[in-house]
Amino acid sequence: MKKLVILLALAASLVAATPKKPKLVVAIVIDQFRYDYLTRFRSEYHGGFDRLLTQGAVFTNARYIHFPTVTAVGHSTVLTGAIPSISGIIANEWYDFGEHKEVTSVSDSGTKLLGSSGEGSSPHRLLVSTVGDELKMSDNRNSRVIGISLKDRAAILPSGHMANGAYWFDPKTGNFVSSTYYFSDLPGWVKDFNSGEPAAKYRGQTWLTHKMPAEPEKLYSALEATPIGNELIEAFAERALTAEQLGKHDVTDLLTVSFSSNDYVGHRYGTYSPEAHDVSVRTDAIIGKFLQTIDKEVGLDNVLVVLTADHGVSPSTEEAAANHMPGGREPASLVRNAVQTALVKKYGEGEWMVGSADLSLFLNRSLIAQKNLDLSAVEDVAAAAVETVPHVARVYTRHQLAAGAVANDDVTRRIVNGYNMERGADVEFVLEPYWVFGSSGATHGSPFSYDTHVPVIFMGPGIRAGQYHEDVVVNDIAPTIATILSVETPAGSVGRVLAEMFQ
């Protein structure tokens, strides 16, 4: 009886500790934003980052537990809590053996673009639910769920299957566009926003030493790799907030906003560049402006704000060399050529690979079957060839991952978490730390800390501000929000509830 009383008291205290359900959840994802960007430039933050760092619960040791650390995978994790082996989002793009072609994480030939021409996009490759999906299923679809970014995958994957709309920037037209997956025509407020040609006003403007082109298509592409891209996202998000009356309904609404320009800037100019520094400081101001608008329209005491990033980034090899750090560049063709040569030598002529993505190789299974070869044996030959390439640290085959015949350490666990048995490649490999493919700039995708360590901050009613130094994973965000909203945890979630920050 005494134990029962204690258990009931504990349960009551947990219920009392759960923050009140907000009217609006705003999930902010910054594309390519290492955790140390918060600390390195802290003295220059006076806007959104400053507000979140002083009024929010800041998890200083939050990491991703999957591989590869790329945009689609990170964005699919934040509001599902799932790892790629469960969510099915294994990369930005991959070779699909069923469709016999390379696909992207959101490509959908059954849809069309709205606001531009071409094939549309959708979340149909995402195998699990998001917080937004669970929220809408809990209240008979009355909640409004909206996703916004420069990139289609960054708008679509966090907002989920049941979103009222996902919108992204089209560099061909300068419009924010969507897909017939969501509706047959763009909402009037989106058309009105586009009619003002918001990107055109930046023609000829200069950012640092970079002057924006006058020609429309060149301008639209160029501005993505400047803070201007984030300004456009913020302006569109403000319009969505008011047009959709988010946070003003009888139920909770959800808005996901992904700021993509940081990624374009980081890739082009490097992790320690003046450009990466400036775009970080300007992102602080942009988020600060957005939070002020939310406060005016909804009241921040009614809003749960969550901020994270989809991945970090490695220093460019030039930056690493300047600091006497290891690392370097090599062409991806080294690996492909080594595998092709080895398989031709062993099995004869043929096109032995049908695709490659990030650090993954997809073998020509039709050719393997045609020659009556054992797929596992061919994988082993390919893997042995990859191992001969300088600066390859780890190699894994499909049959090894399926059988669990791999080492048990953090790097390998991230490979296993990222491997989906139906969609996964035949050979996966990891380069040594700080080694990258490519000819210039910085990149990401590895299982190492510089790519996995990102901010996680919660701010809102019932959230105890402060720094929390325990290890957490980005997968914890989704079940935590679901618990605050009193909805079902998303189907593929592997995270826990961050109850330590509840007041």
C-alpha cells in the first residue's frame, strides 16, 4: 500500500510538472549550424539567439546518432524522433532499386509544382509520423501545420504527411512554391506574397564583398548563399503566421521554419570564414525579428519555441591545414573507380554501379543477377576495393549490417542507425576525420562530432531556463513536444522526454 501511495504521488508530480499546452509550437531548424556557433559569436548576439540562450533550456551536448549527417536526414529526425533505419530517409538522394532510378528524399512524380513548372515534391517517402501528424490526428485535423524553407526537403519532412502546406523557394522564378500533394492551387496569401517580387528588391545589393546580380535567375540563385535567403524565409514565415492565423485557434498549431542560407554560405566559404561569421550574427537578428512578431501576434507566453540544426560541418581542408589539423580533399571518383576496376577484374566487363550518394555505393544488382553472382560476395570485393583508397576509415557491406557483424562503437552505431534494409546501399564507408570529397569549401556528412553536435533549445511556458550539460540526442525533441501537447509520440521515435527542464 505504501509503495502504491508513493507511485501515485510521483505520477501526480510528473503531471503537475508537464508544461501547459501552448497555442503554437514554432520549430526552428538552422541548416548547417554547429553548436559552437552559439558560443563562438555569443558576444555579438543581441536578438533571437540571445533571447533563447537567456530564457530557454539550452542542451549543450545534443547530438545526432545517425549517418550520414545531411539535410534531409536531419530534418526528418527533428519532429519524428526516428533514425533513418526506421524513417526511411537515408540521404538527400539515393538509388531506388524498385524505381530503377535515383530519387530524392521528397521527389514525387505523382505531383506537380505550384508557383513554378515541373515535378512536385511530397513526404511520401517518409515512413513514420511527425509531431504535426500526431497533433492533427488527435484533434480531427483542426490544428494548422505549416512548413517553410528555401529547400523542399527542409519544408516538407519536418511538417509531415498531414501538413496544411509546405512552401519552399524556387530559384528559377523567385517565388515560394508548393506541390499539388497539399492542394490544387496556391493559397491566395502565397500568390499575393509572390506578386510583390520580394527577391527582386535585392538586385544589385552588396553583402560583404559579394554583389548580387541584376539578372533575375542569377539573382535568385545567388541570394540563397547570403543572409538574404534567410530574410526571405522570415518574411514569408511572418506572412504565414498572420494569414493562417496560427496560434489563434482553439487547438494548438505548429509552424516549422528552416533557415537554409547558413548551409549554402558554409559550403561555399568555409566554417571559419567571415561569411559564416556574418551569416550567424545576421541569423540572430532575423530570428529575433521573427520572435518579436510572434510575441505581437500570439504572445510568447502562449508559444513553445524549439531551436536546433540539421547537422554541423567540418572545417574546410584549407582552414584545417592553416591550424595544423589533419585532413584533406580527394575526388569521390577515386572510390568509384577503385570499385569498378576491382569488379571488372574479378567478374568481367560491365557497369557495376548504378548510383552513389554521400558515402554510399549502390551496385548493379541486375547485372549481378544476370551473371548469377552472389550479391554478398560482390559486396565483399567492392568493400575490399574501397579499403584500398587512402583515408578511408571504415567500410561496411549490406550483408554485414544485416547480420549485425560489425563493431560496437559510436561510429558503427551511427552507421547501423542510418541504414535502412530496404533502401540502403550495398556498401557504406566513412572517411577519416576532416577528410572530405570535393574541390572547394566545407562540407558535412560524417559521424564525427563536428557534424553531429548541434544546438537544442526549448523556450516557453513551463520550461526552466538554464544550461543542461547531460548528453541528449536530437531524437528527444519529438517525444518531448508530443508529451507537452498530450498527443501520441510519433511512430518511429527512439528518443526520451526531456523532463528535467520542466518547471
